[in-house]
Amino acid sequence: MAPSLFEPDRGEPFNIVCLITYEASKLSRRMPAAQGDSTAAFELRDDLSRLRIPLIKTENVRQYSRDTLELWWWSQRGYGPLHNTLDKVLCQQMNSYDLEDMEIEHIALFYLPERIDSLPNSWKPWWQLSASTPPSSPYSGGLPHAYPTLAPVPSISAPSNGAWTPAPPPRSVFRTSFAPPLNPGVTYTASAAAVNSPPPALGIRVNELQNCFRLLDGNLSGLDDSLPKRNYLEKLRPLFEDRCPLERPSFALDSPFKIRDAVLGALYWRAERASILEAQLRGASITHSKEVVAAETRARDIQSQLESERREHANLRSKCSMLSAECEDTKTSLSESHATGKRLAQNIRSLQTLFDELKTKLSVSEEARVAAQTKQEVAEAKLAVERSKHEDAESKLTAILREFAKQESAISASSQRNERLQGDLSRIEDERRKEQEVHAREKESWQAEKARMRAELDAMRAEQAKPFVTPALLNAFVGINDMVRLATS
């Protein structure tokens, strides 16, 4: 591996860096996150959540260039939870349209040794993706977690020189680490790195199997002459423990060639079964990875639903406070309308009095009548204006009274509920009073019974105070003393 490209081993500590390059329309809202701006940091976390990238602390965000941010995850473990999550989300599930929706031009993922605390300029990205181009990687061939083709089981034949060695086991279909499901639309950043899986248990060591094949081929060089041939062949018996009796050779009766063919068949059957088991294990691993991804998706959906419900609850609380304020304003307007109505009524009464005075003066003098008529017309015009104002005020008052009637109906309903509660409370008080009366009667009966029992006790005590030694009882005591004396003598 080139020095500028690093791949951690399992459990090895390393640092993860993610570079995100934003479009010009988002630079002013995202770049301040590197200086600790809370609003920009909140929007950056929202972007990471939409991209399904794990969240990061504000102090781990740096500014790489004018339009690029650095996200650092320090001291991670190779193939740990965060490593597998980033590998799955970025390298396998992300496409170019994900970046177009987020107004992101480019995103790149770097793996650094733990001792490096800044991103070198010559370091190659482990994975990168642009909004206009497909994902690319420094590797030219293969996926980082691609499954190798399962090699067929090689045929086994005895060599002519006798130096037979068993065929190498087939390549394993799994990496040493967890292999997540693949996205065929994404190019990954590492080469296929399959490792040899251990062969299935044969119940016999390799050198013993070599000796048995030498014996079956007639090549006795290197064998211990002191041991009989049957002892060598008996070591092949564990190969046939899980085979049917018809496929088990008779080491005492069958020819060496038949025994050799049966051994080769058993080895081929075990290799084929191991290949089938590895394929099944690969399918189970892929299914498990899909289930993990589905569970994480469900968890994110539940989290987003919870956040939306919290926001809705906050909106409802704000609306409730606004309605309370509007109710207080309505009450204030209602009181002001009442005061305005009173003032208008006083004005009407004063105008009516003035009209009567003018009418009286009109009967005294015609000139006064003309003047009074003129004044009356002016007064009537003012009265019309005041009446229109009064009608408007009455309409407003009617609407306010309608609202007030609604509130009074609500208050009456509340008072009815209160009356029902009062009735329930009085009923409970009556029941409690009845229980107290029953308790008092029981207490009186208990006191009478107590007095009777005390009288009986006093009588019994008086009876016990009388002399109780009778002649028969004295004779009994004498007899007991005699028995004690006899027993002691």
C-alpha cells in the first residue's frame, strides 16, 4: 500500500477525516461552523443527519479551505462501529443525487494513522464522490469488500515421486472483518482482500494422511517399519464417521486402490460441503447486514417522528398562550365598549333635552323658531352621526355580548359540574355520618360488654379469694409428699 493511503487493521487505532465541499449558495451558512457558530453547527448536524453520517462535536470541525469543512473522528478502532457505519453509509449507499439535494459539490473520506493530527496535502482519499461524477477511488480494480469467486475443489491425484501434499483449501468467501452488503452502483476504494479460511476438521493430521497415501501407493520410504500397516490405515477411519456404511471401506479386506479412492471421495465430499456452508454463511451475513440497515432506518424514522411531535407540541403551547392573550384583549374591549355605550346614552339624553328647550323657544318667537329650526337641523345632523356611531357600537356590543354569552354558557356548564361534585360530596358526607353513628352504637355495645366482663372478672376474683383447701385436696397433697419421699429414698 502506498504511504499516502492507509487502511487500518482490525482493532488498530486511527483517525477518520471527512471533507465536505459546499456550493457557493451555502458557504455563508456552513463555514462559520468551524469557528463555533451555534446556528451553522446546528445546520451542519442537520446535513449530516440527512446524509446518514454520525454526528460530530463542534470542536472537531475545521475549515480546510474557503468552501470545504473538515470533520474529524479521533482515535477510532479498525472495523469498529463507527468505521463500519461510515464504510456502509458513504462507500456503499451514497449516490451523486444525494449531494445535489444538499447543495454539496464534493465529499471525500480519509483514513489517517493515529499519530497524524492534520490532513497532508498529498494524502489520497479512501473514497470520494462528486455531485456530477460517479464515486472514485485510488484503486483501479475491485471493491473494498467484494466477495471473491469461489474456487472449485481441485482434483487430488497421487504423485509419481511419492512426495504427495494435500491441495490448498479453497479461498474463503469472507474477509476477516464484517462484510456489509454491496451497492452495485458505487465504486469502492480498496482491492478485494480475501483470506484463507481453515479447512473443515478432518480428524487426522496432514503428516499422517501423507503416510497413509504413501502406504496405499506402495511407497514405504520414511515409514516406521516397527508399526504394522493396519495401524497407519486405522488413522483414516475418522474420515468416514459421518458417511453411510456402504461408502466406508474395509481396511482389512479392500485393496489399497479402493481404500485410496474412498479417501479421495471423502475428502472431496468434505471440501464440497465446506463450500456450501461458506456460501450459506455469506448469504446469512448479507441478510444480517440488510436487517441492521433496516433497523437503523426505522430508528431514524422514529427519531424524526419524535422530533416532529415535539415541535407540534411546542406550537400547540404557543397557540394556547396566544388564545389566552386574545381572550384577555376581548374582555378589555368589552369593558371599553360598555363605557362607550354609557357615554353615548348620556349624549343622547343631553341632546334630547336641548331639543325640548329649542322647541319651547320656537313657540315664543318665530325668529327664535327659525334660529331654533336651524339649530335643530344641526342638532339632528349631529344626532344622526351619533346614532350611526351608537348603532355601530350596539353591533359591536351585540357581538361582544354573544361572545360573553358563550363564556357564560361555559361557566354555567362548569357550575353544573361543580354542583354535581357538591352533591357527590354531600352524599359521601352522609355515608360517613352514618358510618360514624354505626361505629358509636358498636362502641356503646362494646363498652356494655366490657362492663359485663369486668363484673364477671370481679366475681371470679372474689370467688378465688375464698379458702380453697378441702380435705380431699389435703389428702392429695399428703399422698404426693409420700410419693416424693419414697422416690428420693
